[in-house]
Amino acid sequence: MSNCTVESCTVETSDGVKLSTRLFKPREEEDIKEGSPVVVLVHPYSVLGGCQGLLRGIAAGLADSGYKALTFDMRGVGRSTRRASLTGFAEIKDVISVCKWVCENLSADRILLVGSSAGAPIAGSAVDQIEQVVGYVSLGYPFGMLASILFGRHHKAVLQSSKPKLFVMGTQDGFTSVKQLQNKLSSAAGRVETHLIEGASHFQMEGPAYDAQMVNRILEFIASL
């Protein structure tokens, strides 16, 4: 059972969207790791039911390990206002605004961006637009041909970023094959790591059964930053 505290708040974007946000943190202030990055998690595709609740287990696991972690509902999801976009470009503003809020309200100067499924390309497009972001983690980036119809224009931003990147993917991911992942990352700038989960499908990785494994891999990546 998690021993963290959760605070709810509203973050307003540059174009007036109000985002429902949750901050997960250790119960005791002294348990927060000094100088550690705040982890901002970006949920899967809004149009297919993606929401911040899917990332609760990972956020709580990170808080139990001494880190502050934020989840939020992108525009058009849950209590967040406006409407979701099909390609995720409007949602880049959501990620940037949440990170700005983190810097201003949590006195944070280091942020780790973590995107799950369609949240990965959206977060990836924001990486170099936020100075305080020191690293990026993708959980099931949809690089495949069909997914690229919607998200292909996001690829360039994260692949050209020189910031450290980790791509976690199941070997049975239905949206991206291992070969497609390797081909895409072969041209990526900066430090790039991959972590393959044998036998896991795309939507299995989004389930709670893999939360602990995701938390451990994110913690290992943070330690290397």
C-alpha cells in the first residue's frame, strides 16, 4: 500500500485551458530526495480513454521512493476543460504549462518528462521547449506506420533533442515492432537507451501489473542523469 500523499490542483495553460492535476509526494518532507527532479507524467491517448488515473500507480511508486510526481488530465479529459485534439499538438501546451507550474510552485529546476503511449510523442515534442527538462522517458512510443499517421509529426522533436532519452517497450507491442523502434532510434541525437519487456503488449504495459517494473526503470534512469 502506498504511503504517499496526493494533492489536487488546477493548472491553467497559455491558451486558457484548465487542467485537473494531482501531485504525489512522500508523506514526510524529509523523505524527499534533495536535488531530485520532479517527474511529470503524460497519459495515453485522450481519444481512446487515456487519463491521469492510468499513471497513478507509477506516480505513487515514485513518491514512495522519495520523488515528487505529477499526473494531469490533458484538455478534454476528466475535469479538464476544452476538447482533445486528434494529433496531440494542442496538448503540447498542456505539458509545457504543467512543467511551468512545477517550476514556479515547487521551486523545481529539474524535471523528468515521462510519456505513456500517445503521451510519449506529445511529451517528446515538449522536451526542448522546457529548459528545466533534464531527461525523457517513453513508455510504449507509437512509432509504427499506422500510428505515425496521427503522431508522425511529433517524431522529429524528440529524436533531434540532445537530452538523455529512455524508450521502454514490450516486444509484442502492436503499434511498434522492435525493428521499427531500432530503426527510428538509429538516427536519434544524444544519449539513447532502450529497455525491452519480453512478451508484453502495448496495452498490457499500461496496466498496473507493470507499474513496479516501470518505476524501477525510471528510478535507474534518474540515477544516471
